[in-house]
Amino acid sequence: MGEEAIVLYPAPPIGHLVSMVELGKLILSQNPSLFIHIVLAPPPYQPESTSTYISSVSSSFPSITFHHLPAVTPYSSSSTSRHHHESLLLEILCFSNPNVHRTLFSLSQNFNLRAMIIDFFCSAVLDVTADFNFPVYYFYTSGAACLAASFYLPILHETTAGKNLRDIPTLHIPGVPPIKGSDMPKAVLERDDEVYDAFIMICKQLSKSSGIIINTFDELENRAIKAITEELCFRNIYPIGPLIIQGRTGDNNHGNNVDSCLSWLDSQPEQSVVFLCFGSLGLFSKEQLKEIAVGLEKSGQRFLWMVRNPPELQNQTEPDLNSLLPEGFLNRTGNRGMVVKSWAPQVTVLNHKAVGGFVTHCGWNSILESICAGVPMVAWPLYAEQRFNRVVIVEEIKIAIPMNESETGFVSSTEVEKRVQEIMEECPVRERTKVMKKAAGSALTGTGLSHAALTALLQSWRPK
């Protein structure tokens, strides 16, 4: 039989794709003779262009091959719904099954397929992988506490019959601090939501896989990892993190942003700058942008702030800062602040010695990047499972302070001012973040537990 290979099947959104590619690189670093085939489903909406990123990976790693599946037309492509992204994504992945089957069959003619690793959203593919004799693993792109909640979700579904999670004051989930129902991932807050049933079904599928690879490390989420293996009785989990992206997609298109950010940071005192950045989908209304500006100005702190257009101006290329921010704001704060448009080199900025705090939307990749850089966080969640992540990093891991919003989700300038000042002082979360940075550094070394988990995973694929 031909060379040994594994197949990776990420969900199309860029964060999921990049994480899965990083996992592929990590596996190759331990087992260079493997071939890696990455199957790409068609994205459900106009995505950030991934072609530059994909070609740079292909040229740097000849043993990684990308397979683009043809476009499919799902039923709901014309419908609009509250959670359009998730439902459309799940439908497209479901409709892509025949194309995945063809790709796997063709690969199996030329390669000895040792394993397939799929994203949480790609669970529908389990219907076609049954025709092949390789094991299927999940790669879970959030943390272990979130995975524990996913395992427990079908139980919550049964035990809270007739109630929406959003209306339940406190949930008790193994390995997770007591959490308000409204802080659970958005897609499962309401039973009549079109993606709710799909999520319950996917969560039931998790335990049927050969194992779950998770981007976290033992010291960061020890209690949640233990709860999954002991209370929730799923032993095959492989915490192999922290897996973070060193170069970010977009570096090529935003050369000036990189240079200007870094040269400005070079001129600032050590640990004096607070960095505000909210991921590729983190958007604020005009009112909220103005409120952040007022809070930053009143705080007296140095800041680097990445600003995107509000949702209604998303089709315009660059934000017009003069119309979005309070009059005279840029002039008044020019000696201690910098506003960058649309994109910032997050990993590079977090690792700059001038940066001392990070206001983040609590995406899991951003949390890990902040930990690895040793920068404490202000947690301001916006979508997906980010409110859940805020509870974990504030209450459990204690490496962040919360940004508190009003009932409507609005954050006042006074709250911005207060939290930005607090994170830049010597506070317990700063010390705790330093401890976690050190633990993150040793997790993937030869004696680290993440390295041991990765080794165990690779050994399980060896021919018996």
C-alpha cells in the first residue's frame, strides 16, 4: 500500500481552517514522513480570501495538500434567519458529504489513510466515513470547559425540558464554574432556534468518535479535563495545546499596518500600552465606538486600538475614523494612542514588550495567544461561545477581568475607563497570567503533558 496519510476536515471559517492547519504542522513536526490531506468545503458566504494563506502553506509544507470540494446549493441559501451563519454552514457541510466520500475514496486508492480529524461543525461526515476503516477524531477549537459543556448539553436538554437555557439562572456543569444559562453559547440559548437541535445531535456524536483533540493544556484547564475523563466518562481526549498561529493570514495584505503598529510600539515604555482588538467578526455600532473612545480618552492610558466599520458600513473598504470617533479625539490622544483600521498583527503586538493589557472578544485562539504572550485580559465577549469563555477565564482560570455590559449589551465609557485602568495596574490576574505563560511554554516541550498527549495520539495511528 502507498504512503501513510491523515485527512483533516476543517469547517470553512478562517479561524477553524487556520487552527486545523496548525494542527497538521504540529503533527508533521513529530512525524515528518506522514502526508496530510486537507479537505476544504465551500464557504457558506463571501469569506476572507484564504487563497494567499493556502498557497503559502502549500509552498512551505510540500507534504500538505489541499482539496477544494465543489460548491453545493443548500435549501436555505435564500432564507435569512437569526443564526444564518451556523445553520447555513451545517447545511452546506451536510450537502458536501457525497463529494467528501469521493475524495476519501480517491485518496484511499493511493494512500494508506491512518486517521481522519474533523471539526465539531463537520459531524455530518460521520455518515460517510463508516465506509472506510480509519478512526475518526474531532479537533475541538475551543477549550476543555466548553467541551465539558458540550458533553453535558444533551443531559441539560433532558433535565430542563420545556425551558430555554437563556432563562435558567444558574447551571451546574462538571468542570465548569456555576454559570448563568444566558452565558451559554449563543446557538443553544433557545429551543426553537433552528440550530439548537443540530447542536444537541452533534454533542451526542462527540462520544462516538475515536477521540477528541483539544487546543488546551493540562495546567490551564486541569479541572475541566478531569471532569471529562472522570465524571463525563470520556477517556480519549488529547489536550495538545497551546497551538497558536505564529504568522496571521492577512500579513501580506496589510504590510503598512504591521510596520506602523510596531514602530509606534517601539517608541512606548515597557508594559504601558493597552491593546484593543476584537477578532475578524467583532463589530460595534457607531454609538459603541464613540463610547469606547470617550472611555479610552478619560482613562489617561496609552492604547493601540483596532477599529472596524460598524455593521451597516461593512461594504465600505476602510473605516473613516473622523466620522466614527468623537470630534478631535485623534488629535487629543495622538501623543499616547494609536488607532489602526480594520486589521492588526495580533500575535506580534501581544508579544511586544510595550503591551501590558489586552481587551479581547474572548475567542479561544485570542485567549491562548494572550496567555502565551503573558498579557492579562479584559474580557468583552461578542458572539458564539465567547460569553462562556469569559466565565472560564475570569472565574476559573483568573487571568482576566470582565467588561460589564448593560442589559442591552451596551458598555458605558465609565466601564471602559475603569477596566482599562484596572488591567494596567499590578493586579492578581497579571501575576496569574505570568504563571500560565510559563506553564504554556513547558506544555509542548519534551517533558510536557501536551507533548505526551500528542505522542500518544500519533502512536495510536501506528499499524498494530
